[in-house]
Amino acid sequence: MKNTIFQKIFLTFLFTNIFNAPSTHAHVPTQNYTYVIKVDTDQRDNVHIKCTYKGCIIDLSDGIDFLPEHDLINSFPIIITAEHPRLSSGTVLHLERVPDVECLWYDISWTKEGTKTVWNIEQRAEDDIPLRIPHNALIVCYPPEFIERLEDKTAQESSSIIHLPTIVLKKNLTQEECKKRDDGLTRCILAQPDMNAYLMPTPSKLVKKGNTIKNARSKS
């Protein structure tokens, strides 16, 4: 596991600082950024956690991965749900969470305190969680009842590498709880929709026409 983590960090450094990977947006940024996401779990567990960000799959099975994002972004929603949101059936393509499925919604934003980056973490009340999912949301497919908290664990200097708050999982689960968690993870994976249609930078400009998804700026 440690070797895998070091490999990921090395590759991130390589692409961010040597190859200067281009942004997915139209403008050219003055600096590329790397966003690190980590999970704090019981080392005895072998938990396979899948996330999605703008349609891309993120694998947290090794405890660490990186968002496919290089622009400077000051805030993210992190949504932890027992069932991945579905693609909408309306005209404008977007994701909607499945009603009545347990869900945790955190709004996170960072500010500078001297040379340090500090995260503000706010959890929404259950009745304040909308159906529509923002395009820049990090969606974590994991049974929410086994999440302990989000925690800003990194006292870091502001740089091009930004560590998101760590997802802290509940530890010391009983055998029965582990089975319930694993069954929930299996349901998350089986229910995940095909995200290929969502791999586009600006969902507000995507329009469904029949079974075809087109950019609203393009001609019909």
C-alpha cells in the first residue's frame, strides 16, 4: 500500500511540475493545482471505496487518490451516499441523488491563515439537502452510517498541492457491522450508472436530444 501511495504522489509531482498538464477549461491558468483526497481507515480493513468527480472515477482503495482537476477551486461539495446519484431524465443533463437514500452532504471551503491553508467544513441538515448534485461535487459511494467525520488533518503551507479534508471512517467494527458495510458497498457498485455521458466540462450546456447528448452551443 505504501509503495502505491508513493507512486501516486510521484506521478502527480511529475505531471504537475514537469509536464505542466493543461487545464480542462478554455482559459490557460498561470499555475496548475493538484487536489489530494485521503481516507483514514482501520489498517486491518480492505475497503474498496469508489468516488466520482465530474464523471471521472476516483479509487480510494489505497487510502489516497487525486481529483482530475488543475484549476484553483476554493470550495467543493462532498457527498457521501449509499447509492450513486442518477443521471437526470430532463432536458439539461445533470446528476440527481436518489430520494430516501441515506446521504451526508458537506460543503467545504478553504481560506488562508498566514501561510497555512485551513478548511471550513459545514455539514448540511437532512432537510437542506437538494436533489440536484453540483457538477463539481465529489461523490463518495460509501454507506454514510459508517462515516465518522471529515477532518482537516493537514497543517499545510499554501502551494500547488492542496489536501482536501480527510474522510475518517468508523473503526473497530464488529463482524456484523463489517458485513453490513460490505453489503452496502456492493449495492453502491452495482447501482452506479454509466458516467461516460457525464464526462463533459460544463453540464449547463449539455442538452439531451432523443438518445443523443449534444453541446447546446453546437448546431443541431
